[in-house]
Amino acid sequence: MIIFAPPKNEDRDMTKAELVANISSKTGIEREVVLNTIEAFMVHVKDSLEAGEDVHLRGFGSFLVKHRAQKTGRILKDNTTIVIPAHNIPFFKPADVFVDKVKNASKKTA
């Protein structure tokens, strides 16, 4: 099992470049190969979601497409109502195992 170290500066999020460097150093695979793999993964997930297909990664989570129904909204400064059309949005639902690990990690640091 490969466990990724937190970013050097804990006050910010991990970037794609840091993720590539971390995977490369942990596995010994060249950075360019890791970068191409991550890029291909992201393209495949985006294409699948655009096609209306969900992507499930056991133990990690699911990339899903959620449908939002049409609704009425308001523009407060003009005091007018508008119709927000129905649309689809991408959504990530983490696996229960993943959620539990994050919860337990936050208890250790608190």
C-alpha cells in the first residue's frame, strides 16, 4: 500500500505537480510517465461523466453525474425572478472506508 505524505506546507492544498512528484518518488516511475497517467485518468473521468456514465473506484469513491431540476431564482438587486434550467453537475462521493480514514486522521491531529 502506498501512502502519500502531506504537502510540505500544510496550510495549502496539494498541487498536481506535487502529486506527480510524490508518486514518482514513492514508485520509482519517471515523472513524465506518472504525469501522463494522471492526465489520461482525468481525461477518461471527464469523458465518462460527459457521456453520463459514473466512474466507481472501490475503496476510494465514485465520480457521479447529478441532475439538478429546473428551479426559480431571484436577482436581488433587480428584484426579478429568473428560471434556472435543469442541468447536470459532476459530483464526487468518497467511499465509506475513505471517509473513515479522514475522520480518524483528524482525531489524531486534534
